[in-house]
Amino acid sequence: MWPNDAANVRGVTESFRADGVRVLITGGTSGLGAAMATSLRDAGASVAITGRDAARAEAVARELGNGAVGVGMDVRDEDDVARGVDRVFDEFGGLDVLVNNAGVGMRTVNPRFLTDPQPFWAVSPDGFRDLVATNLTGYFLVARAVVPRLLSAGSGRVVNVSMNHSTMNRKGFVPYGPARSGAEALARIMAADLEGSGVTSNILLPGGATATGMIPDDFPPEQRAQLLDPAVMGPPIRWLASPQAAGVHDERIVASEFAAWLSTRSS
């Protein structure tokens, strides 16, 4: 049985290795994506991170060191996705894990969305379309480009990053809530479609608001102190990429509750 203490479980999961595992993380230049990339590199995985800004993606990859590749890729554009995925496969000679993570936050349509939420009818159509194109359609386009190759190889893993269900229907959270709700439904269907194929699909979410660039600058300091550290995603993502997670399929893993979840699963 795994230790039930969170710190101990973190230590156990950090002992999991992913040496030689080739991972693609979309939106890996900051926030949750960067935290996952760092943890996976520490576990021995080769990691490709994407971002709309190619120079930034390459700079972050250099900071991660050998075994990391930065790829400029706009997940909203199927041609750009195809080009970016081709480059990752060329660089690594294949791929083992896709982490669908790229997304933009509510501040792109309302910079004061937490302190001054706006009703759905005040959201601009262009703002709605762009966020949905990134946070929902982007998951579809990247998975559509990657999964057939994993199926051809006979194995692989997909991890779709999600969020708390309460945020999906929160006041003032159009279009972020509906887009993430759609992405989670998409992830469940992915898992159903992939059942028995040798390619697994799971959902991973932090379990609460995290200290990333999606939080407005004017967020009250006393509340900012309560935000989750993006590093909370490290233990579960390295476990999901490790041999110990072989065969794990259609699970919804909450990173902040990972210790208890793993303890229960392993008892």
C-alpha cells in the first residue's frame, strides 16, 4: 500500500521514472504545461513543448536542457498542427504520450473576470470563438493528428488537462466554462473510442485555481496566497508517463487529491 501522507506519496511518485518516454505537451511554455514539462524532464522523459510563439517555445526548451524541444504551433490551425506534430515525430522518431494542455483563460475576454464578471451576452463573438478554438477545438485537432500514429505504433497515452466541474458552470465564465466542459466530454469520448486499442486516454486537472498567467493581475493578495502551485501537476503526470501507469484508462485524476487517489488505488 502506498503511504497515505501527501508528502510521502509525492516522494514515491517522484521516484517513478519515464526514461526514454517521448512526450508532447501543448501550451508548455508557462503555467501548468511548464510545470509538467519540468517534472517529466526530471523523470528522464524527452519533452516537446509547443506555443504560438516559436521563439519563446525554443527558449523555454533550452532552459529545460537536453532532451527538450520547443515547437511553434498554433493549436487553432489544423495545418500548423500537422506541421508541428510532424516536427515532433521527426525530432523524437515517434511519440509515446500526448498531453493536451494548451488553453487561454477568461482574462482574454474579460480582464476583470473574477472581480467584475460579465454576463454571457456581453462577450464578443470573436472572443468566444477564439477561446473555444484554442481550449476545445485545439484538443481535437492535436489528438486527431497524433492518435492515428499511436494506433499504428500499437501503443501510446493521451492525457487531457481539464478543470473542476464547478468552474464549468460558474457565473461570468462564458466562454471558458463551456469550452472546458466540451473538452472534458471530448476526452471521455476519446477514451470510449480508444477502449481496447492499446492507446490509453485519461483526464488530469489541478483541483483548484492555480497561480498561472490566467489569474488577473488585480487578484487580491490574500486570495492569491491560496492558489495552487502549478507544480501540483508534477507527480501525477510523471506517474501517468511511467511504466506503473500501463493500462490505466479513462480515469479522471485530480492532482491536489492524487496522494489519496493513488493510495486507494494501490491498497
